[in-house]
Amino acid sequence: DAGVIQSPRHEVTEMGQEVTLRCKPISGHNSLFWYRQTMMRGLELLIYFNNNVPIDDSGMPEDRFSAKMPNASFSTLKIQPSEPRDSAVYFCASSLGGLITEAFFGQGTRLTVV
Amino acid sequence: SQQGEEDPQALSIQEGENATMNCSYKTSINNLQWYRQNSGRGLVHLILIRSNEREKHSGRLRVTLDTSKKSSSLLITASRAADTASYFCATDATSGTYKYIFGTGTRLKVLA
């Protein structure tokens, strides 16, 4: 398996534009996580899905952020409209689910909002 | 808020020395995991320790867990320059939700 695949790897956009980040989890994994990493706040869990269903979105910073998982092999994180403070590295991770499994991370998307 | 807090925030050692990093957390857990992150890359899982375990080994890594103190430590023995990275602990809360909350990380630099 190629691991968790995220696209794009880098995104530069202007303030106010819509940004869509994409993630393909490892086949067979039923839990998917979106994290955001910044120097100031570290790694923040934004949302996690189990069996394609959002279980906890309490980490989503505001209504400008939304995430979907239409099927077991694809998820998106959308920011609309984007703001400079959204600049960060966004990671997607997947796991087999349950209490004793490790998470596998993608390489991340570095987002810069100017 | 962060569930886990690692200390020290940064650590610089010579190659061959041992490196010890600590993690403290706030709520009861089912398991605790340690991850490594090389600069500009995603996180890589190192080791998982369950709440009923006290110590675990994997190669040059040794992890301890003290649930009474809500703390864990990661020891890297005979460090190498390639161990230079940031190290994070991650915990899951016993809330029935299977999400991992990461600490603030320790930046380790191993000097050749």
C-alpha cells in the first residue's frame, strides 16, 4: 500500500479563496483524522471519522471549515473563505480503528494564505 | 487544549549518548503512543503502550508509563544523527471516542 496520500503537497492561495485539501486513507482503515500543525498551537485534531461518519468535529475552528468523507477511500477538508491565520500544515491520518491501533500519517499539505 | 505535554521542549546531545523525553497527560487513557516527525514530513509511529503496561521496548527505544502520575518517558539509547527529529506523545481519552490527542513535542538534535 502507498500509505496515506494527501494532495496537494503545497497550496498558496489568496485570502478569501476556497481551499480544498484531499486525502486517500490506507485501504481497509476505517478511522480517518484531520490534524493541523502550527508552531504556535502544535498538532491540533480538527475532526475524525469512523466508518465514513464524522464522530467528533469539536476541533474544527469555525464554520469556515468543513470536512466530508463520501466513501471509505476519500476525504476532503474545505476552508471557505480562507484567511491568513489558516496558514499551517494539514495532516490526514488513518487507522484500523479501535483503541489499540497506530495512526498512519500522510505527508501533509502546507497551506499558505496570503 | 493539549492532552499531552512533553518536556523538555528541546534537547541537544552528542551521538552515542542517551536521550530521554517525558510526556505528561491530563485524563485517564487506554493507551499512549510515541511518534517521530522529521522536518517537513508526516508523523511516524514508534511504539504503543497500553494503560496496563509499565514498560515496553523496541530496538533502541524504551518507553515507560506511570498511570498514577499520568506520565510517560521515551528513552533512545546510543543515539545517532538520524534520530534528529521531533518526538510527540499521543493519548486517547477513555471517553469511548478513538481519537488521538498529541502533545507539544520535544525537538531532539543529535550532534555527530
